[in-house]
Amino acid sequence: MIKLTPAQRAQWLARMPNCRYAETRGGVIQRCFEFADFVPAFGFMSQVALVAERSNHHPEWSNVFHRVEVLLTTHDAEGVSMRDIDLAREIDRLHDATVRPG
């Protein structure tokens, strides 16, 4: 997997306004999600876990009551790759479906 250039990364992140980039560990994408309480937060994490397992790309995350913090990086690329962008977009889609079922 190839690390995105700063220009590529900026182009993708411009389409994902809720995600932040940090230079930590060569580069990571971060996002915090908030839910009504623990149950929907944990349900969201379960859905993300299934997607992550299918794609063999797993987030670093934490959960405290109604908050889920997600950090994505590709260790083999030593930074952000398209695998992170793809998973971040899928996580956003799952969040939207959880918050606004349709």
C-alpha cells in the first residue's frame, strides 16, 4: 500500500469535512462520533468492525459511553493510504445510516 502525497490526502480530506489529519505516527485520520448513549455507539462499533474485518483494515478506536473516537492509518505505508480513505468513507456512511436511518 502506498502512502498518499500531501496533495492527494488534502484532496480527499476536503471531501470529508468531519475528519481531521494529524502528523502523529507518520500521519493519521481522526474522527469523533457522538450518539444518544452507549447502545447506539456500541452498535455502530459492531457495524464498523464487520466492515473492517471484510476489508482486512482495522481502525484504532476507543469508546466512552456515547463517544466513539476513530483513528485510521496504514502501518505498512507509514501514513495515510487509500485504504484509510476508503474505510473512513464507509464509516461515515454507516454513521449516517445509524443517525438517520432510511
